[in-house]
Amino acid sequence: YQVNSRLTITNGGRVFAGQLWQGTTGNVVTVTGPGSYLRLTADFALSGYNTDGRASNALWISDGGVLNGAGASFAGGQVTITGAGSAFSNAGAVSVGGNYNSVLVDAGGKITFNSLTVSGSSNTLTFSGPGGLLRVPAAATFSLGGFANSMTFSNGAALDIGYGSGFSVGNGGTNNSLNIGGLGRKSTRLNS
């Protein structure tokens, strides 16, 4: 992908591929609808910025769509996982770096990563609503570092970190925040 390209998987479509890379600006990958599935055997990379410095490429998983990958890196991307059955899972490491990336998981969307590292600055990860879930399995790594990055779980969304996992907030950075049970509504559980 270079500029303003689209990959849309819908109506139960299934795509099996190696690496998927979104660079430059205006590129969108969409996996939507029950049975719609994207399987990658190598890394998924989402990078690129507009002239104002904001992330410009997007991944949209909705209404039961599933992306299963081997690893991922975000450095200039907007990721949305929304709707019951919608899922983004990775057997490998996932990194959120660069600036102004956003990850939104709501309405029952789920993410499972073998490890998650957040660095860079001004990145936001938001999990909201019953059924919303970030799962990092046992003996994995969860690290929230960099500058002014935030992760929020609210309105019944959950953070599930497996036993024996490395867990770090700050990690040498500054002004980072992990918020559990925000927005003054239903509290969120932290499993460990």
C-alpha cells in the first residue's frame, strides 16, 4: 500500500497472506461481518502520517470480523475493533510506537497479543463496554512507556494479564497513564 488504497474483506470472505504493510497516507484495511477473516503469517505494519503529523492509515475490524496475525507494529495508524465477535489476535509481539496512534476497542471487540509494548508519544488505547477485552497471556510482556501515552478500560471492558507476565507502566518514560474503570461508570476488572 502507498496512497489511498483499500482492502475490504466482507460477507464471509477469507484472505490468507504473508506480510501486510500500510505506508504513506490514506490506506484502509477493513474486515467486517461474520465469517470475514484475514490471516497473516508475517507482520502487519501500519505506518504513515499526514502533513499535520497525525496518523493517516487505518485498520477497521467490525461486526464479527477477525484478523489473526504473527506480529504487528503501529507507527502512524488508527485501529478500531468494534462489535461482538470482532477480534484481533497476534501470536507474536505487538508494538505501538511513533506518535498519535489510536486504538479503540468497544461493543464487545477483543484483542489478544503475545506481548504489547507502547512507546513513542501521545498514543491512546481505549477499551470500552461490556465484553471489550485486552488479553496478554501468561509469561508474556506488557509495557506502557514513552511520553504521554494512555490506556483506558471503562464501562465493563477488561484487561486480562496472564500469570507470570512482565507488567510495566512508565518503563523509563514520563506522563503515561493506565486508567481502570474510568468515566465514572461500571468498574473494570483487572485480572492477573
